[in-house]
Amino acid sequence: MSSVERQLEDLKEEIASEVPDHISISDVTYEGPELVVYTRDPKEFASDGDLVRRLASKLRKRITVRPDPDVLSRPESAEQTIREVIPEEAGVTDLDFHADTGEVVIEAQKPGMVIGRHGSTLREITQKVGWTPEVVRTPPIESSTVSNVRNFLKQEREERRDILERIGRQIHRREMSDDEWVRITTLGCCREVGRAAFILSTPETRILIDCGDKPGAEGEVPYLQVPEALGAGAQTIDAVVLTHAHLDHSAFIPLLFKYGYDGPIYCTEPTRDLMGLLTLDYLDVAAKEGRAPPYESEMVREAIKHTIPLEYGDVTDIAPDIKLTFHNAGHILGSAVSHFHIGDGLYNVAFSGDIHYSDTRLFNGAVNEFPRVETLVLESTYGGRNDYQTDQEDSERKLKKVINETYERDGKVVIPAFAVGRSQEIMLVLEQAMRDGDIPEMPVHLDGMIWEATAIHTTYPEYLRDDLRDRIFHDDENPFLAEQFNHIDGGEEERQDVADGDPAIILSTSGMVTGGPIMSWLRHLGGDERNRMVFVGYQAQGTLGRRIQNGWDEIPINDRQNGGRGNTLKLKMDVETVDGFSGHADRQGLENFVRTMNPRPEKVLCVHGDESSTQDLSSALYHEFNMRTFAPKNLETFRFK
């Protein structure tokens, strides 16, 4: 008998001794970080609302209770009872019964009403039918991504359970080493923006945090082949943690499965869906541009299959000696500051990922309170000494001024924007500006993946700013459903119609003008001096967006109608930059994040910024807070214990 099996036997006995005599415990197993308890008496289990919480507290594990399949009521009768228990206004749209696990997935427009106060409705469902309910939201805007991910995971339930059981045994295995040390190795994004990747290692465990590409630098992959990473084999990585879905953090996650990785990916649920959307588009863009994709779409599906979603604030065992907790990072939907508690109080490290410290229209500001943290790995995108963004109100005022001026001269405003985050922020600004009469009502055309990304945002309103979440819960107030927004789905013909038509605003990917539909808008609108291009997000070095921002007016364009040969476009449209909409904290925000951090870390590694930004921020934090700071290069290793 293995050590894990002995551990499960001991847990089964302990649980049996803790529950009332009339409740049977038929099996106990691990699925990922969760302990799954099977019982022939699910109704009695549910009648004591505190029982699971008491067990979880005593055993210090996340617990899920499931009924034995042979005690389940028939799905037909169970469905009728469930629909009677749930209030009609919850808007149940689907029930999906899974006899192998005794779970019923309830899809509803208002999940909170299905859950009930402190889970009371869920307990009532189990008490009456025995099935364990799981609740998901019906997207207010239909999302093919959310639908495809849910259907795929439904098809793969059996294999996914096998994967989770294997991962669970890895997490809860007996520790093999008596040594105690903590190291971080930088595999990318040091003194550069993009290709984020780090290895956090202990004698027991090796965790990869992020694995992204570098915007504007084709083929620059993180240093995955070094011995500290995949050099000793992909199986030596115990887990992958993804802070958020932007490609400079997620693009090469599927590549790991091509190399033979078969372990878990931890991220939030919206990050999982957005990763699928963005990486599949990444492959699509590579194919359209004639580049060999680094992996196949099958690897994206493998990544989704191996993802274990975590909610903000949940403390989760991801290895025998490491606990992970996600906190809101305020950057994009589902972005997370990742806090690692290592050993039995040995050491604590927080990776900021990308953060925005103050509240925006879209998100609450980043969380910076932790039980303990000795080292912080901090992004430095706007860490330079002069990287101060304008106040958000001033930024919105400037954007509205640019739109009004362009409208008056019968022009169109083109805004290159990231599909995830900045687009939705700008949509909220435009919707309110038109509602308040600050700018004329006109069509706002959304091109590329922006509409699909917006649909995913409305699927997870609990990750949005509090007041925005409340508006989305009411269909008649959902700002993303405003009639001005038009999803461009007619390709070049529709773009030509827009170009020939009345004044309008176009939000289009890609945000750094590195390909995608924005290139088409440059062809259609770039030669007309009445039009304006407005940059609202970071333009990385080496990207066409940065060059245009710096004054380039001769733009290389691939002309498909001319056999794909390269042409040059003379850019006559005005170019403006409106700061303040970035999803990144500026220099002041980064300093404030550290200043108010509780507890304040002893050491800070300044990463994910160009050379001057990381060095400026590192120096400033050292002088202001008298802490040890570093601006590491790629492939450096730091020992912290």
C-alpha cells in the first residue's frame, strides 16, 4: 500500500469517527487539491450545514461530498424537484446530470439565487434528491468560448477525473527531502516586457509561473530548456501557475504539453477560458501570416483539460510543501496576484503578475494584504522614473475631446486595443459618454475578438468591480448590451462599408498593431487625414504600434489583393496617445502597492519592464523603503532560504 493510500485510509477512519453514526462513509479519494468524500447518506450530510465546514477545518483540506451512484434518485424525478426548489426568477436554463460522480450541473442566469443564503438552497436540493449541485452562470451575451470549454470538459469528464486523481496523489505524497531552501529562477521577462516565466523550486517541488511570448519579437520563447526548467524533462515540473491570460504570460502554456508535461495548470476560471480564446487566436494569426505555429490546437485542449480553476482567497495545496492563494490583481478579467506559502511556515513569496493598484471602471484595485510575505516579484512595465500616467478623469476627458473633434470634421476614430481588458474599459467610457451627451451618439464597431472577450466578461461578473457587477445582473442596465455596439462579423465587405459611411468609432485588435484586423483598418482609413488613431495601451519596443507612436508615417502593409506582396502605406491620419487606460499600475501605483503592502516584503525583484524601468523602480524602492531590491537578468537564480 502506497503512502497516499494509507493516508486516505486514515482520513476515511477519521471522517467516519467525526460524522454522526447514521451517516456512512463509503470511500475517500483525492481529486486535485480536493478531498472527495463519498457517502450513501447525502441527504443526512446536507441536513447539517456546518458538518463539511467542520471537517475541512479539522483536516485542513478542501472537501467535496458526493453521493454513491447507487443511491441517486432518477434524473427525471430529480429535475422536477430541483426546479420546484429553485426560485423561478433564478432563470434556470439547463440541468445536466452526471451519475458517475452524483453531480448535477445547474446553469442559471442568476446563480446566486440557486445557491441561496450561505448555500441554503444547494443543501435543500441535496436533502431532497441526493444529487450534489454545481452551479454555473448562463452568459448574458452568448459566448462560443464559454460554451465550447464547458462542452469539452463535459465530454472529457472521465479522463479529467483520472487526471485529477493522479494530480491529487502527487500533491498529497509524502515529502522526500529533509532539506529546506527556496529558489526562484528567471526564464523570461527580466529587463524586457513579455515572455513572462519563472521557476519556483524547493527540494521537494518545482513550479512554473507563467509561460508567455514577447510582443513584436517572433520566436523569442522563455528559456525553457535550461536544467532548472524542462532540461531535466517536462515531468520534473510539478505544477504550472498562470497569473492571467494575456499572451505575454500564457502563449506557450500549451507548448508544455507538446514537450510532455502532464500536470496541473492553476488559474482562475475566466483566465482558463480567456487562455483558450487567446492561444487559439494566436495559432490562427500565425497560420494567416504564413508562420509555423509552435504547437497544434490539440495542445490548447490539453491545457484546458488539465486546468484546475481556483477562486480568489482560496488557500489550496498544490504540492506537499506549497500552498497557493490567488488575489485580485486589478489588471484584466481573472488576473491574480499569486501568493505561495512554502513549507511549514518556512517562506512566503508573492508574484504580482501584472497589476493595477487603483480601482478602474472595470475592476477593483489589486489586493496587497497577505498573512505573510518575505519576497515580492513585482512587474515594472511603467516603473521608469517618468512613467506617470494621467488621472483617469483627465484621460477620459482627453479621449472625449479627440472623438468630438474627429466627429466634427466627419472623420472616424480608430483605437487599437487588447481584446481583453482595455477594450471593455473603453466600451464603458464610450457608453456613459454617449448616455450623458458628452459625445454624439454614433456606432462603435468592435473588431477581432473584442465581442467574444466581452461576452466572457459578462459570464463572470463576480470578477468585475462591485457596481458594474450589479449592473450586469440586470439586463436592462448591462452597459455592454448598449445598442451603439456593433460586432464586425462581415469581414472586409463590412469594414469597407464602415469606412465609406458616417463618423464612427472602431475598437480593433491587435492592441500593439502587430497583425490582425487593425491592419485592415489602417488600409481603409490610414490615408484620410480626417481620421485619427488613438493609442490607449502600452506599445512594446519593436512593435509597429510603438513605431507609429514615435512618428513613423510609412507603414508596411501586406496586400492580399496584390498576391500577398508587401506594400507601403502613407499614413495621413492623426495619431494620438491617451494615457491612463492601461491595465498596468504606473510608477506611483507600483510604489503605492509596495508602500501599503501588509506586511511589507523584505526583498523585491523588479521584472517585466525594459532595462531602465526595472532598474529605476528597483533603485527607488531601495532608497524609499530601505529594502533589498533587484533588477534581475534572465537566467538568474535567487536563493531565499
